[in-house]
Amino acid sequence: MAMSFEWPWQYRFPPFFTLQPNVDTRQKQLAAWCSLVLSFCRLHKQSSMTVMEAQESPLFNNVKLQRKLPVESIQIVLEELRKKGNLEWLDKNKSSFLIMWRRPEEWGKLIYQWVSRSGQNNSVFTLYELTNGEDTENEEFHGLDEATLLRALQALQQEHKAEIITVSDGRGVKFF
């Protein structure tokens, strides 16, 4: 079920790859970049990468136009995503990051809706079962990386809807 990615019109517009000095234009441009990053990562189920990987990926490097967003500008786009709660830096040097096309609370809500819908309240799951089990194959959180899953479960834990526990083969979660 491979879906093709629909690039926004800006991606074919060379000035898009140079951050604009005008404040209003720049804000619209950053919003477009943020939307593009989230859509691209969501389609490709990509949750983490380094800044260097990002710069070489089609995301920030339009080979057809021979235009590439400079690293300094990529950092600005990523920082904008962090401010919105869609990105978390994985190191002090800000060279690798976790991208969350859904915030942890949103993932938690989706997971809890599935738990309730399928009558799994008061059940215990391993983290593997939640993201790789047959029961969740048709769910959007199927295949979710463990780091994002844990953040989602922590959000549910704060709402007293789940508890992260240790089970024989690693970590698990009990839903209430």
C-alpha cells in the first residue's frame, strides 16, 4: 500500500529554499516547511533522523531544482517544530531529533480509543504487542517507534488511563 507523496507547490518554487527576510513572508514560509516536514515524515513513518540526513533527504533537497535548504535554515525549521511540540532534540548539539507528526497526547488518545473500542480496558500489553501485534495492524499507531510510544503512554499515565509496567520480556502497559 505505497502511497505517493504530493509535494506542495512551494517545493517547486526556488525561493522556498532560501528563508525570506520579510517577517510575514518568513512566518508563512516556516509554516509551509513545518507542514511539509510533518506530512513527509508521517507518510514515510519516519520518526527520527539527524540534521545531516535531513539535509540530504528529498525533504530539504530538491534535486530537480538543484536547490537545498542550508543547514542553518533547517535548524530554524526544526526549532519551529520544537516550539509547536512536534520535535524533540535527542542530543545537546542538536544534531539528531525525534519528529512527532502527532504529539504524544494525540497518539495516547488514538491508542486509548482503540483499547476502549476493542474492550481491552484492564488488559496488559507488551510494547511490542501494541505496535506490532496482529490486533493493531489496521491502527495508525501500528509500527510506531518505541520512543514515541513511550511518550504517548506516559501522557496516558498522567491522565490515569494507563500504567507503564515491567513485564517478563521488557516493558508493558496496563490500561484502565
